[in-house]
Amino acid sequence: MKLSDIDASAWTELERAAVNPQSGFRYVNLCSVDPQGRPQARMVVLRAAERATRSLEFHTDTRSPKWRELSANPQVTVLGFGPIGRLQLRLWGTVDRHGPGSERADTAWNRLPNRTRVTYAGGPPGDECAFEIVDELTEPLDEAKGKARFGVLSFRARTLDWLELRQQANRRALFGYDETGSLSSCRWVNP
């Protein structure tokens, strides 16, 4: 298999994951650095992927620590694992934040189902709460509150570290992308 085919296949996996909730790459780790210089990792839902621009999209509550962390340092690592193919994808790049009222956030919000919008209508992430299990919301969703807290994270990959875990002879390759998203380098490396 040629390296360019491996790169194309990795991005195909990510594009599929953005539309298939059952994909192994649907939930990935977004890793940032907090103000104290400590690494922070959290699972996020991959909402969109575009091979041509080497970009991924995630949604977040703008009151979250990650929103503030990414304001101070937009450099992140995105890490995913597909168990079926035993494939790890580790991407490094930068994030642009699109806050409430931006065209990007409004467009993404309008595509969300009501059950997902509920996520942004509650209290701030990390605050203490009294958690009760309920089958239905006791109060109607205040969409305006949720929308005012909704943000989009637009990730642009500069590198992809591809690792295939095999019973013998693991394989690993590194890919680099230029400012336009074009493949600018690729090479095999030791796993």
C-alpha cells in the first residue's frame, strides 16, 4: 500500500465517523494545555471532517475550561482509535473558536436535534449539581440560553501520525500538510 493511499484511507475513516455514530472514530480525545501548563484530555464528538482542508469540527459549551484553554493556546492534539482495524490516528494542529452568534456556530446549531441542544441549556460544565435521573425534561428547553452558550471548534491538522497495531510488525507513518491542506510530506517511521 502506498503512503498516499494510507493518508486517503485515514481521512475517509474520519469523514465516515462524522456521520456514523457507530464508528470507532466518532468519539476522539481532544488534548489541550491548561493555564498551569498541565495537559488536558477529554472525549469529544466528531461532528464534521473534510479531507480537502484537513479539518475536523467539534461542538462545545463556551463556558467550559477547554474554551478558555484554547483561547490562550490553540495548539491541540486529536487522538482516535478504531478498534476494528486496530488503527490509531493522532493529529496535531490548531483550533479556531467560533462563538455564539457567529455564522459557523449558528449554522451548526440549526443542524442539531433538540435532544442535543439540551446539553447547552443546563449549568456550566464542571459546576456542582443535584443530579436526578428523569425520563423527560421537567422544564421546557430554553433554546435561547443554549444557543448563547454554544460554540464550534474548527481544527486544522498539520500532521497525522498513523499507527496500525498488528499481532506482529506494527506499522507507523507520519504525514504533513501545508497551509492549504495538501499533503506535503509522508514517510514510514519505526512504531
